[in-house]
Amino acid sequence: MKAFPTPVLQHDADLAGRLGALAHPVRLTLLRHLGERDACCVKELVGRVGLAQSTVSQHLKVLVDAGLVSYRADRQSSRYSLETAALGALSCGLGDIVQHCCGGSCPPPAQALTSTDLESSTAQPFCGRTKDI
């Protein structure tokens, strides 16, 4: 009997596209810098990451196309800012998948770290927290 592939949900396709846009360390760094301000021009971001303006612009285009960053022309410079609603939806979508796959064994988001957790040789970094392996 021939097996049929499981159809891909549009929500999963959108989530994969946005996660793909984050799949470069420079783009993650750009998001962090954008999160520190309401808006930044390319020149400010170039100074922060130390790459050519054309390279930074290409990375920003990927983030804009994914809907994670917005762009607006401001006189002679372009201003970029985070799309916080899109980033929040991305976080929730990924969180739902992780929670589904972990079956509830993932640490809660607000779990506080103790000095014992940090000193434990079995604790590994996990989203700003630790995850025992």
C-alpha cells in the first residue's frame, strides 16, 4: 500500500520560513541590536556588527521579507525596527512545538536558576535557563 505524505500546515510553513530567516548568527545579532532601540539605520547597525553595509543590508532584507523586521524610509536613511508581534508569534509557535515534543518535560519559562543549578555539571544552557541532560 502506498503511503501518502502528511500535509504541511500553512502555520508550520510560515513558522519554518521565519525560523529560516533566523538561521544566521549575524541576523540574530541584528535582532538583538534592534531590540535595544525603537529604530536603527543601517549605518548604526554596520557600526555594531562590523560588516560591510551591503552585507548588513542583505541580512536585513531577509528579516524584513520574513516579517520579523519592518523598514521605513526616513529622509536620506532607512530605518529598521522589530516587529514585536511577529517575534512573539514566532516564540509561541516554537514553544508549542517544543512543548508538544517534550510532553511537558520542558522547564517552565519563568523557572529561576539556583546556584546549585549553575554549578551542576549536568546543567546545560537552554533559553537563558538550564536544561538537565
